[in-house]
Amino acid sequence: GLLGIYFITGALLYTPLRYQINPDAICYLTIAKDYAGGYWGDAINAYWSPLISWILALFSWIPADPLFIFKWYNLVVGAFGLLAVERLMKYLQLNSLTRLLFLSILSIVMLRFVFMVTTPDLTVTVLLLFFLPYWLSGQLLRKPLYTGIWLAVLYYAKAYNLFFAGVLVIFETAQLVIRKEM
């Protein structure tokens, strides 16, 4: 259905937009190349979060342009984003027509991010979309090991996520303390 249309549209948009690149993408691709080549000292830095570069480095064995790999990786991540939003909308008990309309519009937005902004921001957004139901279902304090894994993955995707998710953990802990005192 919608995912098929999303992938077909993405394949059609790839050719005219394949060379669109921004400075962040150049940095992430360079870092991924350094990781893949074993130049750890050059790859590790204090500015760029490493997760997207690690993922791209894993695909360095494919004899293709790294920008091609980045864009197709983002296309797949965008599809997972659509699935995450659908899951969230079901959790929020939205009707099927509302979900279809919203996902149709969101697929256009996802395709824009796939091809026009080649950064880890789409990966971060999708991770947060999967994290949100985990938090809403009250799992943060009940499953500390999973919460720790979530915090680590979110941190390595973009460092500021640690602050965001950390505040949620503090909020959940404060709520628990307040409930026990009442």
C-alpha cells in the first residue's frame, strides 16, 4: 500500500536529487570513510555524533557511491518512521481514515528529508518516534536495562538526545516519588 508508493516515489526521486548534498553530509561521509578504513584517530571527534557514521561504515564494502548508500539508508529509515507514526497513532486510538491521511502527507515530508537534508536527523526523529510509545507506556523505570540501551543509542545518534531522554527519566522518577508519598 502506502509503503510501496513511498518506495516507488523514492526510487523516482533518486535520479534528479542524487547529487544534493549539504556540508553535514560531507562530514558524516568522511567520518564513515575513516571508520571503514581503520583511521580511528581521524574519525573520532567531539562535534559529530558517531551513530550514522558507524552505520554508513558498515555498508562501505558495497561498491557504490557513499552518498547513494546514505540516501537509500535514509529512504529505509523514513519507511520505518512511517511505521513508527502508524504505531503511535494506533496507540493513541486514531481512526483508520485519519491515520491514512496523516501518513500520506507525512510520507511526502519524509521523502523531502530523505533527499534534501542528508543528515542523521531523520534517524534521530525515527528513533524518538519509537522511543515515545516506550515512554508513554511507562516502561522507562520498569525496564532499566532497555532504558539504558535506549539512552545510549539516542546519545550516539545525537548527543542532545541524552538530555531529552534524561529529563524524561528524571520526570518519571519524580512522579514515582510523589505517588509513593501520597
